[in-house]
Amino acid sequence: MCRQVCYALHGSYLWPVVRGRHQANLRFVLDDLPGWQRAMIDELQAPRFAGRWVRIHDSGDFFSDDYLNAWVRICRAIPDVHFYCYTKEVDRFRRLVEPDPPGNLHWVFSYGGTQDPALNPGVDRVADVFPDEDAIDRAGWSSQRSSDLLAVLGPPMVGMSANRIPAFLKRIAGRRFSTWQAADAAARAARRTSHGTRR
């Protein structure tokens, strides 16, 4: 669902040089995960990163157990750097990170994915995309507009305002990602049920 309004499918992400760099990075991960992990550790051990915050991914997610485990090892190898991320990979984080998380890794679960039903905003730190800042305020959620770090350091229910890309706003149609995803999942379930009852 959120892929329909992904900011990484718009603007500078589509420039050939930017897309080429992202594709090269992905090839490095897929072709030589241990080498990529060593390169990340080498780069992030530079003195300029000490005590700093590093966001894992500006788009995308932890697409495999091996890839997430590599990030966990990177975090453990560089304890004086703080890492944070957004993820829709709820099950993967529950299995691989939550039992023994690195102390310098902070995460927030993002609504708008197929694993939304597994989230409990009373227990989990969660983020949802809202149509605008007013909608965040009306829902009683906390905005991260002043700093992205509020997603992991602020109150546990954080709202983000949708990107102001007109075509994307039209698709969102005033909905939060969580309600959009829930409606989409219900419609899919209804279609499966109706197909199953036909003879």
C-alpha cells in the first residue's frame, strides 16, 4: 500500500546518478554481505561519527534476516555511534532484535505494512503517516516535524506529515497510513471470501 506513495519513487531518487548509486549499494549488499558489513564498520568508525546519530535507510527496509543481522553486528561493533530506523518488518525485529537489542540501536515500527495487526501502540513505539500536521494534532499523536529523532526519542506514538506531492496526496485521500492499510486488508479479505464462496 505505502509503495503507492513512496517518496523514493519521485524526484531526485529517479535521477540516473542517484538511482545508479542506490543500485550499486544494493548490489554490494546482495553480492558480498560480509564485505559490505566490513566497509560500513570501517566508515562509521571514523572519529566524525563518534557520538552522532545515524539513520539506517532513507527509504527501504530490512529485506532479509541476514541483512538485519548484519546491521545488528555493525551496531555492536561501534557502540559510540547511535543508530535509528523505521521498519515495517515487525516479525523480523521481534525474532532477531527484541530478544537482545544493541544498546545503541533505536527503532520505530511504521504503520502501513502487512504486519500492522501485530503492532500494539500501548507497548510498541509506532509511527503513522498522516495527511498533514493538523491531523496529527487532532489524533493526539506527537509530531516529529522539529526533528526526525523524535520518532525514537520522543513520545511513543509519533505522527509524520505526508509528503506534499500532489499525486500522492490524492491517493492518500485524507487517510492515515494505518487506516488506509486496514481498509485495503479488509477489501482483500472480502475478495478472497467472495471468490471462495463461488462455485
